[in-house]
Amino acid sequence: MKKLFLLFTVIFICMSCEDKTPNFTSVFETSNGTKTPTYNEVIEFYKQLADSYSSIHIQAIGETDSGEPLHLVTLNPDSNFNFESIRNDKRILLINNGIHPGESDGIDATMLLFRDLVQGKMKIPKNVVLATIPVYNIGGSLNRNSTTRTNQNGPEEYGFRGNARNFDLNRDFIKADSKNAKAFAKIFHLVKPDVFIDNHVSNGADYQYTLTHLFTQHNKLDGELGKYLHNTIQPELEQRLAKKNWDITPYVNVFNNVPEKGFSQFMDYPRYSTGYTTLFNTLGMMVETHMLKPYKPRVEGTYELMKTMIEIVNTESKNIKKLRKEAFNKAYTNNLYPLDWEIDTTKQTNLKFKGYEGEMITSDVTGLQRLKYDRNQPFTKDVVYKNYFKPTTKVKIPKAYIIPKGWWPILERLKMNNIEIKPLQNDSIISVESYKIEKFNTRQSPYEGHYQHYNTTVTSSIKDITFKKGDLLVDTNQYGMRYLIETLEPSAPDSFFNWNFFDTILQQKEGFSPYVWEDKALDFLNQNPEIKKEFDSIKSTNKSFATNWYEQLDWIHKQSPNYEKAHLQYPIYRVLK
């Protein structure tokens, strides 16, 4: 009887243990592909995975504008979560989800992917370690609704595009106004991924595809690594997905027009996730599922794309490691760096594009013309895709930059990105290239918290300048060379200058009272005949100048020693090679 009692006790205990085993069926699955989990449900899912499987590790890193930390979840069958040792033998693939929480496809797909891998539903690749940020925009994820994604077909509820401070986080990587971006930088430089995937949902035209890809622009990635991304990785992904009955096309960069007229590749500047990661020679891509397709196939397609990319990275592991190393080495020996780009009209790609016929009809709302697609008229047409770019501006790569220590917001961002910085040990006179801001335009409306500058040009001169002890010397021969040039060269589209970090130099702090300066100006002209000659010449040829007394006095003031040196003086200096 005792034996029988013990047997029933053991059975009961075992059954109880089984009852406590977490249920890893997701909200997406229980809702038949119509719902996405809340932020707390996502994090709890990964915590339970980590508790149940030694190959999963979850950690909180940094802080976000919502007050919550970012989480990094890593999957490694070896149960080794030291990235320094991992990257010796394996390639690291980092997946970012929920940067726009209304575009939740990647959140669900990655949960299913990690679960299926650890549960043996698919083989874990031997040459790849996976890492993911489950939800990047936590503030937006907590702000759930069912209306703001006006153009999107599901899920039933989702997060909001803006974060807790209403930033679009996929415009914030280089300027790092948000705590989210600062925490992302910690994660990125901890992981140092070889490949990066950022999951999104598209806006724009209607077409047959559920999946589109937006690889980082290959010319901008430059050299053999860019060619490899363009000629090997991208076509391999397209071909493998086609064999799985998942057709894919490049991101359809078209708005309020039909795609068959042709479209160009999106240029991912460093404000964007893939543009930022590319600065460190990471092979980056965005997944853009089609907004009008039902939620279930969008998630399934994202899942299949990530699974396929893992297979490719596993096969191409050695090549990826080799080419990334070569890209870093090459960067240090280059003399010129391209700052800005335009479409190369001499090259293009022809796509076999699967779309729907569209036409302009009279709107029942406005009475004016509107675009209407007809899904009863699918087509496959040859479409021109402009995916080659060429540099419009290049700059000589300096040996180093010198940054006066007072510009601490810049220094904070450099340190955040693992940039090596050396303080000067003594006051020193150093020969440097100095920039004066010559021209720039400024947006008339705010953009992501800034009245951004553009079309910036500079004049340069060589000067001997006295720098103070503690001013910072930043050598370009380092891991973050591309990051340095893209942020510190004022003419670069996403430079710190163009993002308003140096706007204090654009305002004069001292001026003149005209009635006082009139007499001093006359003395100055009489004592400087060459300047007086130039002044008279401008008056004789420029009618507007000749009739504007204040402009004349201001011109003279700017030629005099009274004019402040700091006005329009870019405070970061270049030490030439």
C-alpha cells in the first residue's frame, strides 16, 4: 500500500511540474494571426524562454525615454554569451524589432523564431549567434491603439510610432536625442554584429508582394563589402525565398504614383538604423512587409526571411568575417571619403515587377483626381530600378580631429560610440585645417526636434592654433572612422553641424552701435587702403549694397579686428596627414 501511495505521489508531483511548464504558444498564434502581444507579454515570454533553456540569455541594458530598460536576448547553443569570445568563431546577427511599434510583424516573428530554434523545430546554425532587441520603442509600444496605422491591415491593436517623447526613433540614431538611441549604441557596440536586420511594415504603393527588402545602399558601403552585399547576399536571399514561394522585391520607394514608372533605392543616411550600423561595416537591411496584406502572412513572411538570412549567414560565415576585416583595414588607408550621394543615371537594374494596374480617377470625396489600384488586374512588367549611386562630395580624410573640451555634447556621443579620445597633456600650438561656415540652408519647419541645416559649405585655411590642456585629440585610424567623418564634417548630410549641435557659433555675440562705429570705421578705412579699395569697388558694382548703410558698416566691421573670431568658426579642427 505504501509503495502504491508513493507511486501516486510521484505521478502527482510530475504532473504538477508539467502543469508549471510555461506555455510558449504566442498571442499571435492563439488569435489565429490577428493579434500582437503587449510589451509586458513580450518580455515575459523571453524571460520564461531564458528560464527554460540554457541557450537563451536575457539582460537589461541602458534606459529608454519611457523609463524602462532595453532588453537584449541572445541565443547561442553553446550557452556562451560573451560577445568578445563569440565573434572569434561565429557571426553575430542582431535583429531589431518595434522601432515603430505599430509595425509589429518582427516582434511576433522573432518570438516564434527563437522559440522554434530552442525547441528543435528547426536546426540551430553552428556558425551563427542570434541576438535581438525584442521591442526597441517601449514608450510607443505602451501607447496602444487600433487607429493610427490608417493604411495598415492588422493587427487588431498595436503601438504608436512616436516614442515616449514623440521621437521617430528611426531618425535618431546619429543625433541620439533619445535615451533609446543611447541604449541602442551600448547594445550595438557590445554585440558588434556582422549582420543587422530591422523589421518594419511599408507605406506607399499597392502591389502583389508581401515581402520587400531594403538593404543598405551598396555603393555607400563601398569596396568589396558593398559589392558582396549587392552581388551575393541580396540575390541569394531573393533566390532562396523564391524557392520557398515567398517572392520578394526591393522596397517600393513610391508615393502617390504607380511603381511601373520606375523607382530608386532608398538612401539610408546615418539617421536611420541601417545607415548608422553601416558606419561600422555591418551588413544591414530592413524588412518591409506590405501594409495592405493581412497580418498573419506578413508575420509568416518576416519569419521566413529571417530564417533564410540565418541560413545564408551560416553558409557565408567565413566570407563575411574576411570582407568586414578588409573593409576596416581599407578605410584606414583611403585618402578621400564620400560625404554625399546622388543617383548614378548611367546604371540601373531591370526588375520583373509584380504589381496591380492603377489609374487616376475622379475622387468621390474631393471631386479631384486620385490614384486607384485594381487588384483584379495583376501584372508582371519590366520596371526600372535605380539602385546605383555616386558621390557628389568628397573630403580628404584627416589624420585626426581636435575638439575643444567645452563641446561636451559632442564628446558624449563619441564616447557612447566607443571612439578613442586622447586629452592633450599640455597647452600646445598645433598646425590645423580650420573651417569657416560659408553657406547653409535651414528647414523652415521642425524635423525630429530640430530645424535642420542642409546644403552646408565651408571655406578652409591652415592655421597655427593654441589648444588648451585637456582638449581632445581624436585619431581617425580607429574602429569608428566612418562615424567620425559622417558626424564631424559639417557638409555631411547627417553631420552634428546639420543637426544643430553648433548653432551657437551662427549668432554674433557682440555687435556695434552705428553712431559709434561710424567714426571708428572711417579711421579703419583710412588706415587700411586695400580694404577701402575693396569697399569702394563693392559699392560701385552692387546697387543694393550701395544703398544700404547698415550693410556697409557691417561689412567694414567684419574686416576689422573688432569682429569676433568665433562667429561662423567651426570649432572642430583637422590635423592633416
